[in-house]
Amino acid sequence: MITSTHVRTGKLLLLLMTLTITLVTSCRKDDFDEPPMNGEDPNLNVNMTIDSLKSYYLGNILKIDSNWIIAGVVTADDKSGNFYKTIVLEDNTAGISIRLDLSNYNVDYPIGRRVFVKLKGLYMGDYGDLIQLGGWVDSTGTTPSVEPIPMSLVSDYLIGGSYNLNPQPASVNISDVAANILKWQNRFIELDSAEFLVSDTGKTFADAVALTYGEYDIKQCTGSSSILLRTSGYSNFASKTLPGGNGRIRGICTVYNGTLQLIIRDENDVDMPNVQARCGAIIGQPSRVDISALRNLYQGSTFTITNNYYITGVIISDRNGANLNSKNVFVQDATGGVCVRFAANHTLNLGDSVKIDVAGQSFGEYLGLLQVGTSTPSVPLVNATVLATGKTIAPQVVTVADILANMAANDTWESSLFKINNATLSGSATFAGSIQITDATGVMTVYTSSAAGFATTTVPSGTVSVTAILSDYTGTVTPPNTNAQLLLRNAGDVQ
């Protein structure tokens, strides 16, 4: 029975082979270089940081001949299809990408797993200035390039360790990244107060039909730098649309020939839901803000008021007196005063109680005076609503020394109404230009425009009381050595 003989012979051979494999396996010494089956870290001596490793790269492809080992947590894998045959690792010093000729490697090396890399025999190079590790060098082209580690060798170099380490991004500004690209490349980062251009919102991340990349600028509300979001047409979220709001975005920072790029792992890295919070947009429901609180928002540089604020107060300047720009008005409430600059000549009168919407307006200093509507466009006339007429603000009685002390300290009295008693005026026969007011405590400037209706009025001699708006003018340094100056509203301010 040839057939049965063959069967018995085959069974015998199979039994002998099984016994041989069992004997060889049972005699093998433990190899601590093998990855543990339970996902614990292997017994490998990490003797190199990623930052130190990258410091050896000087622009030319480098073969690593030393028994160095790095370890890092996976921050990007190929699960979504947006990272093709490239894995990104990061330790507490830096990040690096490793090219692998292996598909679906996320099964063995998912995001959040610690991976140990035996470096001896690998190559370090760059692609468009992005530093990478690979398994061999292709010298057939005009420029040698580092190529992926062959599939059969990946497990010889990459040893998996602990799982679920939950890597966290570094919160940065695009301008910081642009200033130090080498530091931030291959790092997992997060950008706050970020958004896409209005013209790009609603477009898809990439072209899932033509399988081409999508490229869109991302900007933050602070700084002028931008970063390019680059997404593969092969990614499983390519057909999803870009959000139109403001928020945060996470991803791996890369670079290509000097251009900053951000590569997200999947669409969950993008959280930009708030359309109302877009850079320069008005935030929240209309709410009244005290003038002193509004002034406190100023931190030394002009900005746009993004909160949906309005102020209320009484007009303390007199447009009929013509001692100020016809587009400007001073308004004061119980907490302080501020100058508002309109886009055109206003019709607000001394004593009008007003509501002025300041949302979306610029706020900053011009020649030392803090103003709403500092730069174009200035405050629209329709932003002002007259609530009542014939109201008064009682001037605060102070001395010259009091004013100068406040202006030297914090300018909180600027644009408010004050009265100085028992003073004298000198320096000119008429009010036009700068004259001096002197009391028992000091001396300061009173300024009247030559276009004012009372500019040619004779300055009275003797002791007077002066009511005026406290202003500021950069460059008023003689005498006295201060920028503070008083603005008369009309001739009746001197009694």
C-alpha cells in the first residue's frame, strides 16, 4: 500500500521535526533584546537622547556605527493614512521621524507606545531639511537619499515597549516655531487661538478623488507668522471639511525647504468650533464696561477690542468751543474718562448722556493720549447713541501737584474733568497756544488751539479757578517737564 506507507512516513517525519524544534527552543538562552510579549519595556540600555542624536547630523548623510539606543513615545502613526511609511517618536528632548517600508505598522507601534530603536546600522539624513532615520541610502539619483528600513528588518531595529502613554503636545506659538525650526521639527505641538483663512473654510482637507494633497495656511490671533497644514489625499479624513471657527489644532511640526508645515494625525486633532471667536471677531453678548475697566485693557500697544463692549457716560468736551479735533469727544462716567475718535465730525454736545459701542474698534495711544478709534477705521458715528441731554459731571477739585503725581504714576485721571482753585495764568496775553497755570503746589501747561472760539480772549490776571479736561501730549517737555496738559472747553472754564 504505497499510499499508506507514504502517509506513515510523512507522519514520522513530522513527528521528528516537531521534536527537533521543541529541543532547540527549550535549549535557547533568554534573549533580552527580544520585545516582551506583554507590552512592558524591554531590558535595553537607552544611552542616547533624540536631541543628542540629531546634533551629530551636519547636513550630510550619516551612517551610525555605534551601539546607540534611543527610546521615544510614538506621536504619529499610519492609522489614518496621513503618515505614509513614516513613524514619529519623541522623548523629553526632541522628536524624530523614522522611515519604514512597512504598511499598517500602527498595529505594532501605535500612538502612545514607547519604542526603543537600535541605531547601529541605520542612516540619518534629511528630506527638505526634515531630519529622518532610514535603513539604507539610494545613490542612484542626483542627490543621495535615506530610504525606509526594509520590512523584514523593522523588528530588528524597532523594539516595542509600554502602551497607552498618552503623549501630550507642547503648546507653542507659530512665531516661536518659526524662530527655531530645528528645535520644533518632528515635535507634537498644539496651536491655540488658531484658524484657517475665511476663504478656505468649508474646503476639504485634501482631494480624496484625485488623491492629491491639500495645503492651507493656519494663523493665530497673535503674531504674523503662519504654518501650512498639509494633508494627504489618501488619508481617511481627506473629504472632511475645514472648520470655520477659531480654536486649537494639534499635529506634528515639519518643514520642507524652509516652509513650516503641520501634519495632523486625524481630524480629531482639529478643534475650531467657535466662529464668534475668530481673530478680530466680536465676542459675547453686548455688555457695558466701566471706562476705568476699558482703560485697564490697554497694555502698552494698540489692539482691537474683541469683546462686545459698550460704554456709557456724559460728554465733558464742548464741540462749540472748538478746542479739539471735531472728530474727537471726551466722555466720562463715575470711574474715569476716555477720548473717542469718530470717523467723521460728530454732533455730540457738552452734557449729552451717551452710549458708545466700542466693540471691534482699535484702542491705543496717539501722541500719549489713550483713544478709542486710534487707527483707521475710526469709530462710526452710528456707534454713539444719545440717551439724555443737559447732564453734568462735577469736576474733581485737585492741585497741580495732584495731577502731575497721577500722570507720572499711571495716567488714570487722563481724559477726566478737574478744577484747580487759587491759581494764576501766565505766559501769553491770550489763550492761544500753551500757557502756564500755577498754584501753591506747582505749575503745568494749559493748551488752547488757535482754532478755538476763545483763542484770542485775553488771559485774566490775578487769582482764578480753572476747570479743564486733563489730556496728554507727547513732546510737551518745557516747562514743566511733563506731558500732562489741561484743555479748556470754553471761555467760561476760567472764573
